[in-house]
Amino acid sequence: MADVAGKREGSIALPRGLEPAQEVLNALKEEAEQNERAAAAAEERKDELVAYLAHDIKTPLTSIIGYLALLDESPDLPGDIRRRYIATALSKSYRLEELMSDFFEITRYNLQTIPIERSSFDGALFVNQIIDELYPVAQARGLQVVYDGPASFEVFADASHVARVLNNVLRNALAYADARTEVRVRTSLTVGQGNFLWWELTVTDKGRELSPEHIERIFERFFRADDARPTATGGGAGLGLAIAREITRAHGGDIYVQSAAGITSFTVWIPQGAVVSGEPSQT
């Protein structure tokens, strides 16, 4: 009788009469091998990205030090030159911040369990605060972020985690949108099937569209769609959208993407509970 417990190449063979069990075992074996290969590939990609980020962090840091040193050593520089040096150093600082964020995402990369602690808060105020936080990033590329939603409405979710979702999705839009265009953030409460209430968050940008192949993989960990949609900032580690999906699903919701005719939209759905007598029943 074949060794079915040990790790071995090829299919598992069982005695005649046990064909159904043999098929099940072979299917489980194939699935386990695929998961093992995927895990090994992700770990290898993670190591590559750590090395990549460690190298790339030096570039903006060197520029920042260089321009600040010039400003320090030459206090009598003409005003226009000083402003140009300051603007360049600030731009490199933003890039360094992005790289450091990516680095920390990788080092604490463990999305298996995400504790969700919900509370009630103003969804409109929440979204506008995220927009305000990313104003410098939008301004650097001449982008206008537009809020599209009610002046005030109550939602029930984990604010800190949803903030991470919206921050990641909005940063993605700001990186890939065509310069001097509009990025729209639409949000509202929507009643779906079964009289169930959802919090909808949709971020839309205008730029080069995503191919169906990239849409299929866009939420994979460490996947970067730079070949499909070149970014002015050089791209991230490929974790932002994967994290957004994990957090959204931990809430019992999900995130979807559509891209056509140069318009790309990411939509997040967060469950709010069943509507009972006009009021949501939080679950």
C-alpha cells in the first residue's frame, strides 16, 4: 500500500475499491501543494520588496539631505532658487513617507486575523477628514478631490480600520489619476436586497484604465499594476488594496473595481444591518 501520509511527488494510489477516496485525497494533496507554492512565492516576493524598498529609500533621502545642505550653506540664495530647492525637498519627503509606509506594511504583514471593533460615527465627517489628510498629495499632482455625499449621516463600523481602507484606496487613485483631473469620493447609505442597509464608499479617478487581467489580480498581496497604469510616484509594495479587501471582508463586506474608457472606480461595501421600521438594526 502506498504511503499516503508522507510527502511525495505524483498522485496518491490506493487499492482497488477505494477510488472515490483516492480522488478526494489527490484533490486535497493538489490543493495543499498549490497553497504551499503560493506561500513560498509570497514570502520570496516579500523578501524582494524589502530589499527593493531599502534601496529606494536611499534615493529621496539623499536628495533631501543634499537640498537642505545647499540651503544651509547658502543663506543668500535668490528667492526663486530657494523656493525650488524647498519644493524639491518637500516632494522627496512625501516620496520617502510613502516608501516608509510600504516598508512598515511589509514588516507587519499578517492579514490572517483582523480584530474589528465597531462603533457609531458620522460617515460624512469621517470621509472628509480622510480627504483633508491627503490634500498635500492631491495638490502635488494638481488633483482635486471632490466629496459627493450627504452633509451628515451615521454609520456603524471600525473607524480606524475603515480609515485605512479609504486611505489606501484614495492614495491609489491619487497615484494613478491623470494630472490636473478630478478624483471623486461618493458615499451614502444604500438599502439592498432583503431590506439590508449598506454603507457605500466609491472612489473614482480618470486615467489609464485597468485591463481585465489586472482587475482579476488587483487585490492580490504584493501585486502591482504599474505595467497597466504607470504611476507618477513609482508605485507601492502592492499591499494597499489587498489590506483594504481583508479589512472590508472582516467587516462582512467586500470591495470591487470597475475600469472602462479611462474611468476606474473602487467601491467598498460595509454592512450596517437590517432596516427595521425605518431604522437600521446593527449586527
